[in-house]
Amino acid sequence: MLKINLKQLEAFTATAEYGSFTRAAEELYLTQSTVSAHILALEETLGVQLILRGARRKLTLTEEGRRVYGAARDILDRCRLLQDPESTAQGGELSVGASTAPAQYLLPGLLSGFFQRYGDSRFLLRRGDSAQVHSLLTQGEVRIGVVGGALDRRMFTYQTLCDDRLVLVTAATERFRALKAQGLYGRDLLDEPFIIREETSGTRRVTEEYWKKHGISQDRMRVVACMDNPEAIRRSVAEGMGVSVMSELSVREEANAGKLLTFDLDESGFFRRIYLVWRKDVSLTRMEQAFVTYLRSELKKKG
């Protein structure tokens, strides 16, 4: 006999999402004591602590709480679809995790268009590198990801969203302008000081795969810095600290303004795929399905 009920799951997920027992109670039209009682009952049934409580401590989920949140959110979404199978895509919350380039340069315009069509909804965007987004998905803190690398095809479903050109970025000096005018490629500039991304970055992972595929030893490269912030990399490159491989999306504005120069890595250009990703054990809601369809349709139009 099941001891868990939907009221307990609703109370827990609302508290986790709003970060407040009081706010969750208001949204569910319950008293705060009832919300607390539901969550305590759920913790007792599961035999784990889900929420860290304390008068001076911000409400946060435990590691088990994050795991249970993802499962509880999926159960509630499935129940809503069972209760109203003809419901439209409108309404509800979209929780999306995105790696740096998509979060800053790809999603903002697309989100604006989506919400013009489906305005009765809320949006939560979490940003991190590709590994961090996968972690957010695993923990149930977001339900859809937009990333630059497919890290675990056994656990996640991936759909190709678009291609992203990776380029070698340099300072806009006379020397680099002359090299660009000579028709050199990024592969011709490997003796320059290099600034690289952190180990969990999707950009770094696919770039290292490119070096390996083309027989380029990374030992010959003079790495002067490792940074996890693309803005810091752009500024460091512009100041002449070194060169770096970055998404063309992330440097397009500076390149157009003449503040940075970009070199294709080779004559064919080097591209990585940007993926939509979600857990295989999660069923997307109607609005989430509409979001996925909209993104793919709009980017297909842009070619």
C-alpha cells in the first residue's frame, strides 16, 4: 500500500520551487503548518531529510531532496496530463539549463518569441558549463538542457538543435590582421600563448577531440591561463594575453566591431553541435514539448 500521496508531493515541490514554506502555502491555498506537516510526513515515509531548515538559514534541499524533487515533479506532471489530456501548451513553468554560449547568445531571442506565443507561463534559466547542466538535469533542478556536448546517451535523450562554429580568437593587432590577410587558419597559430576553458567545458572537450583527430599534440601548446568565464577570456584575448578557441556566437559582436579577430581552424571550418537534452526517465509536459518544437522550428528557419 502506497503511503505517499500527491498532496505531500505538491507541498514539497512547491516549497522547493519557491524557497519558502509561506509562499508555497499561499500558492497551494493551504496553511503553512499544513505544508510543513505534508513535507514531514513525506520525509518520514522515505526515511530521509529533504529540506535543510533553520531560522537563519536559507531554505535549501539536501542531496536526497534534489533527487526526490526530480521524481516528484515528473509524477505530478504525468498526473496533470492524465487529468486533462486535452490541455493546451499554455501555462506552467519552463525550467531550462543552458551552457554559456546558448544561454547568452542563442536563447534570449528565441525565448522572447516563444513567450509571445505562449504568454501564460513562467521561465527559469540556470547557466553553467555542459557538465553542470547535466548535473542540474540529474538532480531535477531543471528539466530541459541546451548544451554543447552529449555526455551520457544512456541516461539522457539528445536532439540536435543547431551547429555552432568554433573559431580561434585573437587580439585585433596589426600583426594578427596581417596573418589573417595572408589566409592563415587557426591551426597555423598554435605557437601563440593559449587561454583555455575549464575541464568540464563542452568547448574544451570538443576542441581537444579536434586536436587529437588531426594529430596535433597539446604538449606543443603554451597554455598561459585556464578560465571558466568567457567574458574574462574575451577581455584577456583583446588585451593581448593570448589566443583562445571560442564559440563564434560569443564573439560575433566584438569581431564585427573590430575589437577581436577570428580565424577558422581549417579550410572547412570547425563546428560542434548544440543539443537539446532531457532525462530519459522524464516525460515532457505539453508546454515543454511545444518549447522543444518551437526552438527546432525557429532555428531551422534561420538555416
